[in-house]
Amino acid sequence: KYGDNVENNMRNMMNLRYRLMPYIYSEGWQISKYGSTMLRPLIMDFKNDVAAIRQAYQYMFGRSFLIAPVTEPGVTEWNVYLPNTTKWYDFWTGKSFNGGQTVKAAAQDRLPVFVKAGSIIPMGKFMQYTSEKPMDTLEVRVYTGSDGEFTLYSDEGDNYNYEKGRYKVIPFKWNEQQQALTIDKQKGTYNGVLKKHVLNIVWVNEGGGYGIDTSPSKETVVYTGERLRVSKK
């Protein structure tokens, strides 16, 4: 039997995976549609940053998450290099850092994870298995500091009809200068498609929007497939 701490850490990582299913599923569609890749060595996105491409173990998970595996036992902190092209957020604390530096991240009970500025991350409900709950309510975390975009993808989930064009995409765009998030008109449809989404928009900072739990600080909008614009207050 594992110790309680180990079991809690494993449970947290499983919960994080399930909450990130809208992100993971959408990134999976990018792979299928455009030949992208989920696990990205830093040279793919930061080829002009010599320090970044020298990192032997760090990688991007999709285009938003920087993962720094802990490869030594018994450590409580871990050095993480943040590529120099952008600002970064500690996923677990909401604290932001300028790129181009090495920071110390807590590593005793968590995997060091950072999110690139300009990222738009849809997060679902806590689940026990992937098809348990629909994506009718999503927490949309916006990591300000740079322009960004994300395409939310969904389909029937249990067949290959997406290959016949039976899927839906919702484009999100963050404009840093205007401090506004645009949720564009949805494209496509499929059997059983949701007609409405409740979107809880969260502006990530040290005051909220970090870690696995849902954020109490949010701006809620109802999206019915038509263009919406949400300004940061």
C-alpha cells in the first residue's frame, strides 16, 4: 500500500488530467487535423533560445504548458528554466515570471508546471472517467501578458464521424492591448451537440485561477454559438 501522501499526489494528478480533458482533446484534434504533436521538445517552440534547447528533460505539453520532470529523489525544490520569448505563470500558484531565467519551483508534492502568457486553457469538471460529464460548463483560464488564441474542439466522442466533418470548433482569442477575450462564432455540428455552454472566465494571477480546484473568482457568460466579447475588469 502506498503512503497517504503518495496516494494524494497520484489522485491530484489524475484529477488534473480529467480537468484538462477539454484542452487535451482539443490539442489531440490539432494533431489529427494539422500534424501537430502533444509532447514538444523545447527546440520546437524556442529554437532561438540557446538555454532552452539545452534543457535535457523539460518539454511543452501542447503549446501552453511547460513541464519540468523531477529526476532526482528527495528534493523539495527544482530548477526550471523559463524560455525568454514570453512571460510565464506557475500553474500551482498563479505567480508570474519573466522568461529568460531559471526559477526554483516547489517539487516535494507536485510536478513543476508553468503556463505560457497568452494561453487560453479550458478546464472541465472533476470526473471519474472521460465521458462521465458533458462540457456544458467550462472554466476558461486566461493567462494575460501576450496575445493568444485557442480552438476548443468537440465531437461525438465514440466513433470516427469526425473524419466525415461531424465536429464542432469554438475559436477563442485574447487581445492583450484591448484586454479582451473574443469567443467567435462556432463552426460545425454533430449529433448531440451542445446548444449552450456556461463559460466561467478566469483571469489568472496570484489571487486566483491556479491549481486544480475551480476558481471562485470568475466572470460567467452563456455562450450559444454566436460571437461574444468579454473585457477584463
